Amino acid sequence: MKEGDFKTNIAFGLKDIVVLKSSISRIDGESGKLEYQGYNIKDLVNYSTFEEVAFLLWHGYLPSKKELNNFSQDLAERRKIPLKIVEFLYTLPKITHPTVILRTAISYLACLDPKLKIIEEKEIFEKSKNLLAKIPTMVAFWQRIREGKSLIYPVPELNHTENFFYMFFGRKPRKIEAKALDKTLIVHAEHGLAASTFAARITASTLSDIYAAIVAAIGVLFGPLHGGASQAVMKSLMEIKMLKKREIQKWVDKKFEKKEKIMGFGHRVYKTFDPRIKILREIGKKLDKLKNNNWVFICDQLTKAVQKRKNLFPNIDLYSAPVYANLGIPDDMFINIFAIGRIVGWTAHIMEQYKNNKLIRPLHEYIGKTNKKYPKKRKR
Ligand code: COA
């Protein structure tokens, strides 16, 4: 079969197409179920920590107490980032979007890795642990730098999530804040072949390096149809907050009439409520109460109004916003918080891809002209 030489059924956007086998997570979009390595997301959120879930996604089993202690300690020792990267961050324009900063800093990490091209399992595992441990430091440092504040260095006595909060805000989190963020990272840790994960796997399938795969993934995550929606959601919620209850339907109707997408709604896989929403909604409600806000109520009202127009379900980005907003995370940082969680899933998929590699390279149907006569220069 020659490329461009045939007529076939095209799966635009690869909708409903299965392209590989994976044992990392299972999504049942019809009944709204999500499992990581066979465990229900609800159980993981209720009984595990983010560090435990990272171990699970990478190793395929839940760690013993000793394994978890060793893993946590190992991660804590890797949190510092090279001084060259810190100095470099100070040279970047403060108005740069934090997600662009993050992908740039990760590229710089690649410049400093003498074993860049080694993709053996053991080495990729080391690099994955480095990325998991260092990304929160990069994110927090950029926040401090752009605010003109002094850097707060990682401390080993705090866990992964508490330490990130501490470096970002300059104070230790309250128990409720630490739990909320940890659970939010768990629900963001993995989600099958999301566009960013697919980008990472495509990159790994060429046997390029893990940094290239993660930079590709972050670039894709940045798009407003993927993780970028989270920032846009906050803009909508701020607008809706100013409206009277009866005006919300009008706001929604106007969007539909103008054929504008409402951010935080719709999903390629879920055709019902995404199970992560119930989890985030509960966390958001607790934080709303703590901070005297009503973000979850606004999300609920918006959902009702959207569903009056179309059978569309809210997605993870809608109900992440109340959590982030209540924690005081600026809306242009939402995508980076997503990345702090999803780095686990991305790296798990990269490892799986390297282990059983097949170049990912689909075909297109050529619809242009063929066999054109090459024109002489004066006739062009
Ligand atoms: N607002 C309004 N209409 C929406 C919508 C939204 N958020 N999401 C989907 N639709 C509509 C589409 O316009 C389309 O309508 P049509 O059949 O009348 O043309 C229909 O629902 C199917 O949507 P489509 O974009 O083809 O589905 P998809 O599977 O290709 O896309 C998303 C999935 C996520 C890209 C899409 O729902 C979207 O753009 N959502 C907003 C961005 C977002 O929140 N992204 C985060 C995803 S986790």
C-alpha cells in the first residue's frame, strides 16, 4: 500500500482508534471508571499518598512501608536543581508563561545530562525520579523569581507535596491544604493516552531522549483543548461570579450561539461523569468552607446551565479550579500543577514505550494534486 494512493475510512483526531497496549491505567468512559494499575482511583485518593501512587504507577504494585520510606527519601534527595538552571531562570522575561518556563528549564536539564542518550530501563528510571523530584522546585522557583521574592530551598523533612507548597508559598501548608493538594496530584497523575502522553510516546518511539519526550508532552498539555483549559476555566468562573444566578444561563446560551467552546466541558473518552470530578468537588467544597468561597457552587451552576443546552459533562479542569483557587495558586500556574502530577504518568508511558518499542507513524490520505508539470522560472 502506497501512502496517499488509496481511499480509506479516516479516523480524524484518531477518535476511537486503539494504537497500542498498556498496563498502566484503565478508563471506562461509558460507566465513568478509572483505575491505576488495577486500583480504583477513589481507593487511591482515600488511602494512598501521591508518592505511593507514583511508586505504584512505575512499579505496578503498592510499596511496602520500607519501600515507600526509601522511595520518599530518594526523591527528597533529588529535589535541588542545578545552579546553572537557577541562574538561567533569573535571565528569563518575567512575563513568560510559567508553562513555557517549565519546558525550557527541562530542556536545560537535558543540556546538563552527560547520559542524555542512554535509554536503558535503569537509567530512564533514574531520570524519571529526577524529573518527578525537580519539576516542583522549578515551578516554585519561577513563582518566587517572578514575584521578586527570595528562593526557598527544598527541605527533606517535608513530603513531596508539602515541600512544593512550602517552596511556592513560603510557609508550610495546613493539614487540610496539604491533603487537598496531594489528592489533586493523585487524580492528575495518569490518564491513558491523553494527547500529552501520546506526544511523549511518539517522541520516545523514535528513541529520542526522555527530556525531549517530556518537553513535547508539556508543549501539548499547554494547549487550551488539553491542560490549558484549566487556566481558561478560571477566567470563566471569575466572569460568572459577577453574574446573578439567572444570568448564568444567558452567559452559556451566548457561548453556544457564538459557537464558542465552554472550557472545562467535554471529553474525548468520558461519555458520563468523570470519576475524578466527584473527588475534586468534595475537596473543593471543604476548601470553599475553609476560605469562605463558593467556587464549587459556581461550577455546579455552570454545569446545570451547560447541560440544559447540550449533553456535555464537566471535565477535570472545571473542578480543579476551585481547589487551586482556594489554595491561592495563580491561574497561569494551573497547567504546571497538572504537570507536577502528570509527570508520573508521562514517565511511566515513556518507560513502557522504550521497553517494547514500535515507531509510531500513521498515514494520511493525500488530497492535493499530483503529476504536475514543473514550470519554467519565467512562467511562474
Ligand atoms: N463547549 C461547547 N461545545 C462543546 C464542548 C464545549 N466545551 N465540547 C464539545 N462540544 C461540542 C462540539 O462543538 C461538538 O458539537 P457538534 O457535534 O455540534 O459539532 C460536539 O460537542 C463534539 O465535540 P468535539 O470537539 O468534536 O469532541 P472531541 O472529542 O473532539 O473534543 C474536547 C473533546 C475536550 C477537545 C472538547 O470537548 C473541548 O474542546 N472541550 C473544551 C476544552 C477543555 O475543557 N479541554 C479539557 C479536556 S480534559
